[in-house]
Amino acid sequence: MDERRGRRPYAAAPPGPARVTPDAAAVARWLRARPAHAGGTRVLAVEGRSGAGKSTLAVAVAAALTAPVVRMDDLYDGWDGLQAGVNALMEWVLRPLGLGRPARWRRYDWARGEYAEWHEIAEPDTLVIEGVGCGAREAGPYLTGLVWLEAGEQVRRARALARDGETYAPHWRRWAEQEERYYAHHDVRSRAGLVIVTDSGDAG
């Protein structure tokens, strides 16, 4: 989330997720081999719980693909806004792309507690979306690839607090409860084409 963050060899997956280690170039190759489902745009969703390493992988894959990145942190309507972020993703990004229109989304300003300026992406060949909610069931028909990142809770918490410090600390449990409800309903991990374990090494 803006205020929290400070900005900061795969074959086609067999039935069920492939369990792999992070390799942005390989994820990019995996995505390129798959068809577009959002109009002419291949969309990669990088999902996982807070601190699993989504941002780090998404930025690296986007660089390999020369693709823009949309962060769910920019779409959530505050600390209780996970579902609002999913709704915004569908309304502003995925449905327009599916209709052959530009994606136009509004950034949430965490300091002011309200949505701010609009951003537009004009039908890119490839788009990377990262964050909790981008792998929601309703997003599925638009996604070319869904990647699930996972790490143990202690590792994830340490990463998230090192990244976002005291801004996030009071909200960790509040956000985790939303994640629990969301993943119980959307079962993202079981629908992912790739499962990437990030317990070791650097991740953000």
C-alpha cells in the first residue's frame, strides 16, 4: 500500500500447480507461451499473503516482459478495503481490457484516506498485477497466468514489518483477517498455475 510500502525452467503447468522456486525470466517465458484472455492482453496475477514476496517477483517479471504493473495496494479503499480493491480491479482494469478498451484506474492515497489521480494503460500486450485480490474468482476468466507465492507466517511478518515498519504493525491482524476470509472463499492457491515458495532468499 503506497503509505505502507514507500515504493518499493517452467513448462506449461500440468493439472494442479507446479511447485517451483522464484525465477522471473522463467515465469515470463511461461506466460508468453499462454494465450491472452483480456482482449489482446496477457494478464499475469501474482498472488499470496502479505510478505510472501509478490512485489519483488512482479517487478522482476514485468521488467523481463517490458510490461506495466498494477498494484492492488493502489486499489484498496483503506485498511478494510480488500474487497473494494477486487471490485476496482474488475471495473477499472480487467473488464475494460476484455472489451478492448484501455484500463483506467484510480490510485488510493493512504495518507489522505481517499482515492486520488487516475492512471491509464492503453491495451498493453502484457500486464502484471500483484497483490491480494488479483487472483479472485471473478478475475479468473481474464487471466493468462496465476502465480501463488507462499512463505511461513513468521517470515512473512518479518518481511512486511521490515518493509513497512510501524505503519503496518498496528494493522497486521486486521489485514490478516481479511486475507483469511478472502482466501477461504476464492481458494486462490488451488487455482494457481505456479506455486512459488519464497521462504529463503530476498523477497518483498
